[in-house]
Amino acid sequence: MNLRLTEEEHLIKNTVREFAERQLAPKASYWDEMEEFPWENIAGLSDLGLMGLTIGDECDGSGGTYRQLAIVVEELARCCAATSLIYLAHLSLGTSTLYRFGNSEQRQRLVPHLASGKKIAAWALTEPEAGSDATNLLTSANKGNGGYKINGTKVFVTNGDVADTLVIFATQEHTTRSKGILSLVVEKGTPGMDIVKQKGKMGMRGSSTAEIVFQDCHVPETNLIGEEGNGFKIAMQILDTSRISIAAQSVGMAQAALESALRYSRERHAFGRPIADLAAIQGSIADMATKIEAARLLTTQAATLVDMGLKHGQESSMAKLFSSEIAMECANRALQIHGGYGYFKPNSVERLFRDARVAQIYEGTSEIQRLVIARHILATM
């Protein structure tokens, strides 16, 4: 397995880095402060053809590999983590579910608009009583009148209040746990769907998060993704690949923290010299750089396995676990190196510290990742 970047991957990395430094970085603090959705950033990603990365050209996507997707997400997160979250929720979760598991009619009707960036996707699994235990869904989907009547509540839905196309998971029979779950498409404006923006987040404030309440919300049978009872399997397969995007996002945040610490340590003087000359600072920088490279390699390995069509569940969870924890560690170390200045806005490490924390929570907490990894190992040894 070759983990070195190809010439094409280097080109993509450089192109996205230039875009992110030019367009995302200058206003990242603004989107965070205003808690406002960065539509201009999404327009820029659409212009680059990135909103349909990994989606085939038969659905107006730009093709590409999961390795390329990981590169893109890392570079976006390095400059604006909130934009990277909007992007991966749209692509790795919502659009990918429809592209991979939707039927031909759904793919042709829905995916082209998403892959082009004309419309935004969201993905709703989590509920007030069903976070880590995704088999405990209470949102119901009762069949009848040529479709499904949905009742229940979804929370922490990234892109939820701006999405045109929502992929949701609901149960036909709660007592059957995972076996009763199905996946449905609910399009913007469907009667019976009430969307409430959730404000007051610690970090990732430029990305929108919503609570979605369904009250006798009727969708036609043609909106069923896959087959009845296969919803849980679909969700877990999507999470297995999307966790690679979260790992890449975490690497990008960690890289940003390291670069900020390097700049400050060269500028800041103490005891008559730059603090970069101090052994304690050098040790911290060395640890950060080493762990970031390890996280990047784990992420690239998992993405490569996906591109090769090989099993990757364990590797994806390892990459997500390690990278998310390294992102938090690097943000903490960078803040420490900045001292009191790092604790205040508009210093970028203050925002990074807040943004990095959630990577250990969404798409499977660190505790859940350890459980997944352990189960894979115990099953094979």
C-alpha cells in the first residue's frame, strides 16, 4: 500500500490550499462570531467542482477517490473547520447515502443537484434518546396511503436548516431495534416537518445545526432508500466511510494548531530570545508534528482501503479516534504555547480549541470508536 501522495493528489492539495487560504481563512473568525452559514464558501467549493467529489459523472459528480476527499477536507479544516463540517456532512453523509444506496430514479432525481452544489444535503440519525445507541430510534415511519407517515424528533442535524434534501432514519417497530429501521428522503418544504436552528454551540459555529420535528409528515414510497429494515446497515456503512472525513478534518485542525504555535513561538521573546529556542517548546512542537503525521497516515490508509474496495471499518475507527484526540491535544498545546494571548479572541487557537472538541463526539464518540475497534480485533484473533 503506497501512502505517498501522487502527482494528481499534490495538485488537488495545492489547489484547495490556495482556495482555502484565499477565501476561507480571512473570514473564518467572522462566521464563527456571527454564527452565520458561509454561503460564499459553498459557492466557491461548487465552482471548484468539489461538492460532488467521489460521485460519478453519470450523476453530474466530479468522480475522484476517498484519498482525494480526505485531502480536500484536511485543507478546508486547516483554514475553516466549520466549512469543512458543512462540506463533509453534505457529501460524506447525505449525498453519499443517496448515491451508494438509492435506486436509479432517486440517483437521477436527487444526486445531480447535490453533486453540483445547487442544493445542500443533510443526514439525520441522532435523537434525544438515541445518540451512541443508534438502534434505539423513536422516530417512527408508519406505512400507509402509498407512503410513510413520520413522527419524531431529530437533533444535532448538521446543515439541517439549510438543506434541500434530508436523509433520515426512522423505525417501523421500535421493539425490533436495528431490524426495524429504514432510511427515507424528506425534501425541503414537505408538510409536517418543523425545523428549529440550534444556536449556542461551543465551536463549529459557522456550520448550521438544527432540531427537526416530524408531525404526521408524509413522504411517498418512492422516497424509501434501499429496502425496509436495511436502514441501520446503511447508516453504519456510511459512518464507516464518513469517519475518514472526520479524521481528515481533525488532521487539518491539528495542522492549523501546529502552524499557529510555530509562528507565535518564533515571534514571541522571553529571557532575551524567541521561545522557539526553549527546549520545552521544541519538545511540544516535536510531539505535535509526530502525532499529526501518524494521524495523517492512519487517515490515508483507511481512505486507500476504501478506494481498493477492501474492508475498512476497523481502520476508519482507528483513524477517527486517534486523529480527533490528536486535534484536541494539538489545540491545547498551541493554546499553552500562546499563553494568555491564546485564551482570547480573535486568536485563531481560541477558535481551534473550541472547534476541535466536537470531533471526539460526533459520528461516534471516542468511547464508541474504542468499542468498535475492540470488537473487530476480538472477532479476528
